[in-house]
Amino acid sequence: MSDEGAPDDGTPDDGTRDDGTRDDGTADDGVPTDGAREAEAVALGAGRSRVRRLLRVGFLLVALGFGAWAVASQWDGVVAGFARLNPALLAGSLVAVVAALLGAMLTWRTLLADLGSPLEFRPATKVFFVGQLGKYIPGTVWPVLAQMEMGRDLGVPKARSAAAFFLMMPIQLATGLLVTLVTLGWDRYGGLLLLVPVLLVLLEPKVINGVIGFGLRKLGREPLEHPLTRRGMLTALCWALAGWACYGLHLYFVLPEAGLVFAVGAFALSWCLGIMTFVVPAGAGVREAVMVAVLAPVLDSGAAIAVALCSRAVIIVGDLICAGLAGIAARRGRA
């Protein structure tokens, strides 16, 4: 009498089916079958998807936490700055910041489209504004990593997302320095003129495409399918200049006695020098120190510090509002 589970011919049951596969999905030689490999790939993909979702949620929570910490750590100065404002001026400053952030998003979206990945307005705002919250986390990689991850879900190659992100900095620096020279005067800040030709050369599409191509070759990646065009670059520069005008308007509402032209230049210079400090999240502290120095001719140090801290607080709130509204708009767009 044969043992339970053994075949009628008395041979031991080794788990092999009639088609030559085992119960564990492998062939009789131990090699996984196509079905087993497909199941393993599906399970692996689902696991990676869960990890990506967890990373996104974690990134957002950490970014929001650092944004809240930035407000709380400057609370006394924020209170002093807001005390000198009326609600209408505060609302106007916040609206101007939102408009400036929208200009930055359109600069980035223009570059991304010119590189071959046009995005609809709603998903573009979500990728840009939510990703930009990463600038409040120490380190320089978080915004680009977030934009690369969210952009991938929309069919944007990672290399293209990275290229658009890193092109933003020279564009904003070049336009910001030009705005500084025009508004604050050549006599005080003429030395910045030395940086402008370098930045303008770097903004020439042929130069940019060559630099990007070299970097991709070094990384073993495929070259960009759609090189940057001069028309796309000029459009991005125009959006960046519009953003500087709105940023200046936001500072003007905080400090109307300084005048609009001076406010535009003061903010542009403080932002440019602040963004060069890569290790400080969003240029925190550096931007305020430069702004206090620039405002010295029109304000005493105490009042200048209050204005700088108030400007920082309004921009943080603007970042949070833009990210929140973009997320809501993108969710409704999918509904």
C-alpha cells in the first residue's frame, strides 16, 4: 500500500505537475517559469509602488514640518513685522507672492515643454509647487527628487525633469542680477555686472545642450530627444522677469515708503545671494541678512529686520498655499 500523497506507481511525489513544473512555480530543473517570473515582477512592482507612496507622504510631512518650524522659529520677528501692516497690505503682499511663485512655475513648465514634455496646467502646478516644499529641508536634492518622482508618473523622463530643474537657477540668477543692476544702480552694485556675461553665455541654448549632453554621457544615459531652443529660453526668461516684478511688489506692500523700484531690486539682490548658499534651506538667514543690509539706507536695523522676517513669513505661507491649492486642483482634475 502506497503512502498518502504518493502516485499510484509508487514513485515519490516531488511536487512536479504533468506540465513539468513544480508546485513552487519552477520547472523540474529549478528554473522559474514565465508565469512565476511575471508574478514575481508584479509583486515587486506593487512593493515599489507602495514604497514610492510612503516616500512621497514622508517627504511632504517632513517638508511641511520644516516650513512650520521656519515660521515658529521666527515668531517674535513675524509678530513685530505684522504689527506694522494693515490687513489690506498683508493680503496684497500674499497675492503678489502667489503671482511670483506662479511665474516661477511657468518658467519651469516652459523649459520642460521645450525639452519635450509639455504638461497640462493642473498637473504641472502639483509637480512644481509640492516639489518646491523640499527647499525647506536641509540639502539641495529634495526638490528635484520630488519633481522627478512625480513627473515620472506623468510620463516625464527623470533626466528631463532634472534638466528643467537645474536650468531654473541660472535663469533666475541672471534675470535677478540684471534686475538688481537696473533698479539699485550701477554705482553701488556694478561689480555684479561681471557675473552677467557668464550667466548669459551659460543660457545660450547651444551651450546648455552641450553641457546637458556631456553630463548624460558621463552618467551613461541617453541624450535628450528635444534640445532646448532659443525661443523656449527667451519665453522662460520673460516669465522669470515677471516673477521678479511680482516679488518686488510683495516687498513694496510690506515697505511702501521704500518705493516699488527699490523694493524690486532689494528683493532680487537678497534672493540671488541667498540662493547661492546651497547648504541653507531656501537661503534662510542669508536672504534676511542681505535684505537688512540693502534696506539700511531707508530703515534702521530693527525695522529692517522686521521687514525681512515678515517677507520670509509671507513667502512661506505663499509656498504652502500654492502647494495646497495645486494638490486640490490636481485631485479634482482626476475626479
